[in-house]
Amino acid sequence: ALLGSDRRSLAVSDRTWATFVLQLQARMPDATWQPASLVTSPLRAIKDADEVAALRRASAAADRVAARLQSGEIPLVGRTEAEVSRDLSRGLVAEGHERVNFAIVGGGPNSASPHHEPGGRVIGAGESVVCDFGGVLDGYCSDITRTIFTGEPPSEFRDLYAVLQAAQAAAV
């Protein structure tokens, strides 16, 4: 009823639950449906000065947490992935984030899983630890990933990391 009966082209949020879309389609069988992102994404792609400043604040806040992680202020060895994840989350909030979207911590064999759920595994010396975390500050998202090696990385790890850095540089 809110849409009226004369609407023929409608856009629905990409995150709308299917049950609601199906109900709308049943009530308006003659309408054409499309994802709202076709309209909103181009509008959101161009940022004004205030939006750029908000993005910079969000990323700078996450950078400060990452710096504490890399300096050792957030300890890794002897702690569970979940404990480190909580520290990263608390750090984001302390830096002004309203919400933490994710704080992935994967040590050793779990560092190969990009969306690992931090758990009770204790991080040891001599292993890689991938930390991927971010949240929302002033309505804009931060997202940062850092790989840390607990101790002196072996030559194979350094070689693999050099390949990764070269690939990233080529892509940029």
C-alpha cells in the first residue's frame, strides 16, 4: 500500500531477506525488480571531503591498533587466538570505533585460513599469525590485515612473503 499500485520498477536492498522480497513480488507481480546497489553504489563511490576525512579517521584508528600489535604491546605468544582477538576488538573501540565488525586471529596452521574463527589455540613461538580486523567509526568501515611472525622467520617464510609483496606491488 505504501508503494502504490502504479510502481513498475523497484529496487530492493541487496541485503533484504528473500522472504520479504518474495512477499513484495507476490503483491506486485507486474513490477520489475533490481538490486538497489545498481543505483546506490555509483553514488557511494564518489566521496566528498567529509567522507574522505571520515575514512581517514577510521583507517588511522585501525592503523594505531595494528602498530600496537606489531610493536608487541598486544602480546601473542602464550595467548589464545580468542584472547588476542578480544584485545584487537577492545583496541578498536578505545580508538573510537562504535562497532567491531570482525577480529580474526589465526596462528600457525590457522594462519592459512582467511576467515578463521579465533578460538582456544595457543599461539606459540616461531609461527606466523594473521590478524585481520576492522569496524565502524563515524559510519565508515576500517579493515586492516597484518601478518606477524613470532620470532625470527625462516628463509622460506621470508621468500614467500617477498613473492606476496611483489605481487601486491604489481597489482597496485
